[in-house]
Amino acid sequence: MDFAAGCIGGAAGVLVGHPFDTVKVRLQVQSVEKPLYRGTLHCFQSIIRQETMLGLYKGIGSPMMGLTFINAIVFGVQGNAMRMLGADTPRHQFLAGAAAGLIQCIICCPMELAKTRMQTQGTGQKNTTRRLYKNSLDCLIRIYRKEGIRGINRGMVTTVIRETPGFGIYFLTYDTLTRSLRCEPDDGYIIPKLLLAGGMSGIASWLSTYPVDVIKSRLQADGVGGANRYDGIMDCVRQSWRREGWRAFTRGLTSTLLRAFPVNATTFATVTLFLMYMREDEVKDCEPMRPDLQPVTERLSVQ
Ligand SMILES: NC(=[NH2+])NCCC[C@H](N)C(=O)O
């Protein structure tokens, strides 16, 4: 059921957040010498004016397919890892989340490679005729044909460095906030509390590893519409630091945080409420399990 809940939560989150993610990627990878966008709002306005609203949804196919499945893996692995670890402690919450974050990189990296390349090709152009990639799947097929398995896993190291601690903090923050907000199934304010806890968990998670995300986007977008600029992670870090200083590592952060709250508020609230109602019958039919042995999503549904 954790997997099913993650699926539904993931799809809801993508629909809410993709435009913010497109703005984030454009700001992260735009030219420093001749920047197209002055900031978050200007980027939103420019994309809508030059590429219509559809420009904000470029590359949504990949996360819609990928994030839905990724969230199924994330919540499934986290729930099962918590049951394996036994006691529901903050350390176990972090470890179970980190394990889920690490495992989902297998899907996340190729998915974000296709998404990033789709989001950055044809920047500023309305017509789609001269595009290298027709869609996310075509993008991955072309990369695989040209560069093999190594090519579709470009950015894997930075994805692992971003996601493993990022998801540990994601679930630890959610568990901590749902406890301190006393989220109980019979609480009349359960939904706003879950939305607040989920949204803040998303923000905490993205803030914790954001500089790594900038490097990952630059490496995955490298070569779109021009020659490759980077010879690996450290070269990308050195060039970014030399040209832009510390600001390089905060490019697109505003849009990321604007996206992180609604997307993760939607995802966590959907998952928790789904598990709560789907397990209601278990609570009626059997002795409630020890609350200290269940992950937060199960604990909320058992009492
Ligand atoms: N890279 C992270 N910070 N991951 C944690 C949040 C993941 C969530 N699915 C999102 O897209 O916002």
C-alpha cells in the first residue's frame, strides 16, 4: 500500500510543481556572460511570453512517469525499512529515508537527465520543429545510442550525493513536525497540519543539498545547443566558483523553494491520508500494533 500511496502522491505533486522546476533549471543553467533571465519572476514571464504556458511544462512527461514511480519506491522502501529497523527513532527515520533516496537514484538520474535536457532545449523559441529531442523517451533513446549506459547515467554521482542525505532529512523533518504538531487521525486540523509538515519537509530537504543540485543540472544540461563545457564534477564546481562565486550555488533557489512547499505538502498529505483511510479497516479488525514500531504514515493510520 505504501507503493500505491506514493504513486498517487507523486502524480499530484508533479502537476503542482513542474512549472517551478522548469524555471529553476533555466536559471541554473543559463549563460552567465549573456543571461536571458533577470530572476524568478522574469523567467516565468519570459517563458510564458516566448514559449506560451506550454513552455513551463516542457519535459513533464519524464517526471510524470518517473516521479510517480519514484515516489512509489521512496515511500515503499522507507516504510519497509522502518519496519526492518524496528523502533521508530529519529535516527531510523533518517536512515530509512536515506536508503529510499539512494535506491530511487536508479530511476531519478535518467529521469532528471531527460527532464533537464527537454527543459533547456529550444530555450526562448516557440516553434518545436528544430528540436533535437521529440520527447523525454526519445531523448533517453538518442543519448543511449550515442553514449550507452554511461550516457543515460550522466549526473549519477551528484544525484546520489544530493538524494541520499536529502531524503534522510526529508523524512526526519516530516516525522519531527508531525509529532510536534500532534497529527492525529481524529484531529479536525489534520489536513492543514499534514500540508504544513509536508511542505516544510520539502523545503528542508532541498535546502540541505541545493548546491549539489546546481552542479547536477549543469552537468546534465551540458552540450544542449552547443559544445560541452565541463570535464566532470570538480571542473564544473571550479568553473562555477571562478565565474560566479558563491552565487553560482544558489541559482534557481527561489523557484525551487516556491515549488518544494506545494509539491511536498501535496505528496505527503496525499500519502498519509491515503494510508490512514486505507488502513482504517485494519484498526477495526485487529489489535492496534505498537505505535512506537510504525513509521509516521502508519502510526497516523493505526491509532
Ligand atoms: N532532492 C530532494 N531534496 N529530494 C526530496 C524531495 C523530493 C520530492 N519528490 C521533490 O521533488 O521535491
